[in-house]
Amino acid sequence: MANKTKADWLALAKKIKIDGRAFINGRSTDALSGETRPNFSPGDGRELGPVAYCGTEDAEGAIKIARETFESGVWSEMAPSDRKMIMVRWAELIEKHQDELAILECLDVGKPIDNTLNIDVSAAIRTIRWSGEAIDKVYDEIPPTPANSLALVQRLPLGVVAAIVPWNFPLSTTAWKLAPALATGNSVILKPATNTPLTAIRIAQLGNEAGLPDGVLHVLPGSGASLGKYLSTHMDIDGLTFTGSTPVGQLLMQYSGQSNLKRTFLELGGKSPNIVFADANLESAAAMAAVAVFYNGGQTCTAGTRLIVEEKVRDKFIDMVIANAKGWMPNDPLDPATTMGPMIDKAQFNTVAEYVDIGKKEGAELVFGGKRCLEKSGGYYHEPTIFAGVNNQMRIAQEEIFGPVLSVLTFKDAAEAVAIANDSIYGLAGAVWSRNINTAHKVAKAVRVGTMGINNYFGGDMTVPFGGFKQSGNGRDKSMHAFNDYTELKTTWIEFE
């Protein structure tokens, strides 16, 4: 049914089957302890159902199976063309179940249904299909050597990989991890965020239906602190990939050093600069400034939370952003017209509210929003919020809030804009807006981030790498560069008699 209405989505949501069981060795299963945790929808606070709460004993069993499966070669040594076809079938099954997955993501995360269908589910399909199609396009190497020798450079899978994914983009981020890890022949233990496991569990079931051999992919819902630590310190895990906060990422790097030096690559926090020059297309820049910070309720690592505006257009531009912010007032996530949903839970809402108070105390000027709304819904909805008069030493300009809070700073020239942009522990994303191609390219090159837009924000595709500089992490998701993180290079040197 094309162009579904709110009533259509509500009717479908009532029919949706919630399965919160773990997925181990090709089947859905309860935690060995039988323990569960209730799962609540951020949209209205209702309980969606119980979710398995796996412990270390579940992880130990899954790791053992994953290792045996890897060593058996049933997946790791499968012909690349056959592995490709399974990945492509998997993408096709996700596409077939796209409405179901969109509703699960909407209920579980509180994202607007239009976003979950057209952004999150679409991204997962694209990621898995693209990575599958790439499998038999990756060649090994024969380097130039002396005439009496031959060198072979092979790209081999790491082995058993643990993937820990966040609650803000549980489906698309899961696909970013699973697709290259599985495409390159690894076995994977996936730990979804405790409060948003539903789509990860469902796509694992679909992967098995597509032909992933039993034991290749396991999904273990459970504690980030205990289960996450167990996976990241385990001596039989060869690689660890994580998307989440910088403090947790720092812990995981330590765990790698304390255990077996497992390869650990991280996509962490951000405080991204969005730089607007006076000669930019201000209408487009203002519209995208709102998208950059209010999309997904600001619960986005790449959110453009620092709007750095040329001083001479500051007041005019702030008014334009405020006008656009009014289109981002939160509402029911199952309504296709909704642009912004709730905060993920009470704790995150309280964090956002605390930072609004901090901004006021620091002397920033609250020019829009700043309050809770839709309280009777049972969800934790926060207005889009804009602070003017911010300087880069304020906490609201330096610390990741992970909510719909925008800090507006000003600059006099390009050098100052770059200095403000780079004055951050983070380096994940950003943008610059200018009609002057020289200014735009010079500033884009000078800002130390992994992805920089010129006259756009959130630009990118599966074909380009995604990741950060500085304390925004290391390694890269997406593109062929992601395959590097999940493989080892092995040289075989042959000398002829």
C-alpha cells in the first residue's frame, strides 16, 4: 500500500509481532538464565514486550559456536559468488519485510515512521546488497618482485568479530557492521543496545532464511556494562567494532590492550560545526541547519549542533533558522507527517533538559524552544531548542548533548571560522556554506573531520567511507574501506630454484 496514512500505520502496528528472543546458532532462543527485561516504546511509554537478557554464559556459548563455524569454513571458505548470492537474498528479504521493520524501528526507537521506512530500512537494504555485490569484486594482489620470486598478498577474514551498536540508529548501524564483516567471511556476535534490539533480532532471522549458515551470526541482547565488557575482553574475539559514546569507546580500547589486542575500531561522539558564510544561499543553509540538528531529535552523532555564522548576517540568519525550527515540533512517530519524535527515554530527556539549564546559566540567549511538550502522550518529547550568543568555551558548545539543542556562534573571517570549528575534542562531521568555491574548498579541507559537506549537510552514500578524526574514533564504516577493518593481509613469498 503506497502513501500510507497514520491510520494505516496504526493498524499495521497493532498486528506486528514482537520477538525479543536472542538469536543463537540459527534459531531464536531465550537467555540461558531465562531472564528478560521489559522493552518500552519512547513514543508513548507502553511496554512492547519482554526482551531476552543474555549474560556471559550465553556469550560464551555463542563465541564457541562462532569459532567452530568459522574454522569449519562453511562460510569463511564459501565461494565468493555463493556468499554474494546469500547476501543479496538477505537484502531482498529485508526489502520484502520493509513495512514490518519500519514499524519495529518506529516503536522501538521513537523515530518517525517516514524516516524509518525511507531512511533506516532503505539504508540497511542498500548496505547489505552493496556489500554482497562487492564480495566477488575484491581481488588479491601480486606485487612487483624480482624475477626469481613471486609474492601473493591475500585478504583473509579476521575470524570472530563482536559488534556493539547504539540505540539511535539500531537498524542502519547494525547493517553497516554486519554487511562488511559477513561479506569478508567472518562470524559475528552482535550486541544491540539494551533498549532497541528488535530490528537487529529480526534481520538476523531473515539472514538465516536467506541462507546464512547456522552459527555465522548471533544476536545477544543484554547489559552493555557486563555483556559488552565480556565480549571486548574475550580472548577468542578477533575484532571489535563499536558505535556509541566516546567514554565507552575509550574503555573498549583499554579492554583490547588488557586482553588479546583484538582489532578495535570505533565511531564515537561528535560536536559538528556547520559554518555559514554571508554569501551562501541563506534559505537553503537555514533549512538544512534545522535538519542538521533536529533530525532524529538531535540524537545523531553527526548532528550539526554548532552553527557558526558570519557575524554580519547573524541576526537575519537566526530568524531564518527559527522559522525552519517551527516545522520540527515533535509529534506521534506513527504519523507520516511527523518530522521529530521523542527522546529515547527519561534519562536522555533529563540530560537534554539539564543542558538547556546549563546554557541559560552560562549566559547564552535562549531564542527558541527549550521545554518539554506532549506530556500527556507518555513519551519524552522535547521542543527544538536554539541558543544564540554562544561562545566556544561554553559547555553547550563543547559537550555532546545528543538532543535537539543548537548553539549559534559567530565569526569574522574564514580563519576564525576554522579555528572555532577545530576547537573541539571531536572530529566527525561538518559543513560549510558559501558560493565562493575557493572559500568553500579551503575551509572544508582545513576543518579536521571525517566527513565535510559543501553547501549540504548529511551528504554521503554507501560508496564513501564514514568515520571520525580525534576522539570521534577510528576505522571506517561503509564503502570498500570498511572491508579493510574486517580482514587481515597475508603475504606469501615464493622463491624459484
